[in-house]
Amino acid sequence: MENRINRRKFLQVSAAAGLASSMIKSGKAHAAKDGKVRVGFTGVGNQGTNLLETSLAMQDIEVPAICDINKDNLSHALDLVEKSGRKRPEGYSADPEDYRRMSEREDLDAVLTATPWELHVPVMVDAMNKGKYACTEVPAAYTVEGCWDLVETSERTGMPMMMLENHCYQLNNTAVLQMVRAGLFGELLHGECGYQHDVRYLGGKEGKIGANGELLWRGKHAITRNGDLYPTHGLGPVAHWMDINCGDQFHYLTSAATISRGMNTEIAKRFGKNHPNATREYALGDVVTTVIRTRLGRTITINHDTQSPRPYSNMTKIQGTKGLYVELNRSVYFEDLSPEMHRWEPFDAYEKKYEHPMWTAWQKISATFGHGGTDYLKLRSFFDAVKDRNPVPIDVYDAVAWSVISPLSEKSIANGSAPVEFPDFTKGKWKTRKPCFGV
């Protein structure tokens, strides 16, 4: 969603922002003396700029520094901060690791990254090592080693790290969370989710294919990797509903992939069948299906499809012993509550009745922000944690449990869909940890 906030809109929403903040945060407050949160941004391309603009609509956020090796992106971001009425930040663009110099600043409370995936782990590890709260766009990591680096650094330094999974904050998903906690579904048995989004060609600047048929950074992953490369959008809400890492844990998965056709056909259609990227081989199957079994015996099916012609869908579903919710037709069915046996009931009334308090507050703010308002909510919850020196709502254990699907699914596919066990990143703490998201 396009997210552009002008000065007038900034003034309109700032007063209401405080109410939303108070509804989202929890725990004892230990606020900074001046009530400000000072954030350094790394990576201000499309999504990084969206996050920056959303942050600038919050009166308590200062941006002393921004890092991006793309000087046009950096200059635009510096201008945005200055136009919001704040002091122009210092820019960092000397080399691909200039974020390390930025994070040395003593006037930063937190570092946020929206870079390509390869930089998420090094930027977060560097920030935590320098005593900063760390915040990353999804996925947090795409190797098992990277996941362990995040966990071990957070534990060693005592610095929290949050993954900005906006789908956890969606109106429907937070309402279902409330319904799960109210017991409407009974004991949860099975979930379904995924990321079905044709991102092959999105105008030549985003997605996998550039304006001249060249492969952008997402497309380069499709050359060598075959697995679920983007699992967290669908999985995050389901993991919260099932209390993963807080009483249950992912045990093992199996994955399978189709043949790869979508990249070749799309490039041939747009740039000719003789274009070198139209004839090359791609490892990534067009549809990747993963099945997870948890320690408590639940199952979750995840689908990854970013190379087929299709509308966007997460295909979310949750089934319990008393009923189920299906996102695709926005319907529910409860054995003892629904008016007609074996007939769908519209979700709308339940969504309104079980609206999460964070959304009750959000509706007082103009719906200007990215991804239907969820960019605001995820950032606000992170900034409140930083301000109050509290744990973050989507912490390092959640981040790596959801992100590690990628390398584990790759391993399963490479070994004929063999089962692959999940590492226990919590080292047994999943048995006693309590949920902190949306409580």
C-alpha cells in the first residue's frame, strides 16, 4: 500500500497516536527522561521509506541517523526527516558496512533495518552488540546459523530484538487471537497459511524481475534456493494462536516443491524468449508446500507461491475441536454457536465483537499508514518497548522459529521431502514462557 504522510497529516495524526500507544504497550513503565525514542534506520528503499514515514508521524520518535548505500534513497530519506520539522539526520553511505559506524552513535536507542535479507542478521547482531534495541523486517534470517547468531547475541548482550511481522497485527488476525483466548475454537488442532503473491514483475523496481529483465535481489534467490523463502506472513498469526514458544513448539517439518516454470514464462512474455534469464534454470519450485507437526501434536500447512499468476492470498485457516475460521471466505463455524448445522457463518460480527483493544485505539487515527495500518501498529509496539525498556512483543525466539522454516524446508526438499527437526532456540524455555503478544 502506498504510504505517504505529509506535514498536515503528521499534525492530524500525532495527537491520536498517544492513545494508540497506550493501548498497545503493557508492563511496567521505565520511560526515557524526555520521552523520546531515537532510532537509526538502515535501508530506506521502498519498505524502509514507508517505515520511516510512519515513524515520523509519531511525535516521540527522533531519527538522528540513516544508512543506505543508495545515495538517492538516502538523500530522499534525509529530506523526509527534515521536512517533518526535525533536525536533518546524519547520512551513512561510505560502503555496505557503514551501518557499523552508524550504530556506534551514543544518541541511538534502537536500530531498524529494512535492507535486503542478506543484511538482516549482520545489522541486528551489530546493533545488539553495541547496546541497541534491534528491529528487522521479515524474515529475520534465512540460514540456521544466522538464526543462532541472533539468539546467542540477544542472550549474551541482554538486548531485545523484534521482527516486524505486520500480519500479526491485522484486524482479522488479532480478532481471531482474542477468540482463541476466549475458548471459542476449543483445543486447536490444525492451521493453514501461506504466502501466495505473484511478485515476479512489479513494475521493474520491486519483485524479482527488473525493468530490462535483469534479476533483482529476490530473483537471485530463486536461482539457487528451493524452499519456502518467505514463511512469516502466514505463519506468524497461526504461531500466536497456537502459543508456539509459549507452551508448544515446532517439532519437525516436511516440504515438497513443484517444478519451476513461472520465472521463465514471465521473462519470455515480457522480454522475449531469447532473453538469457528466460532460458536459464531456476531452482525455486513455483509452489512449495510445507507441513509442520508441533510437540503437542498439532499440524500446520504452509504454502509458498510467488511465481504463479494469481491474486494475493494468505489462505489462513484455524481448526479447533469446537469450530474453525477461514480467511478466504471470511467465515467461521462453531458447533455449539452457529445458527445452522454445517453452514458457514459470516466472520464480520465476530471480528467486531472481538476487536482487539489496539484496533479500538487505531480507528481513532486516520488510516493513512502502510499495509492497512499494521505498519503503524508494529512500529508503535516496538517503540513503546524501547521507551519503557520492556521486552518486545515479537521477540528473537519468535523471529527465528518462524524464519528458520526457509533453510529447513530447503533441506527437506533436497533430501526427498525427508522430515527435518527444528532446533530448540529457546533451550527448553518454551515449556514455561508466557505469551506477550497482544496481552
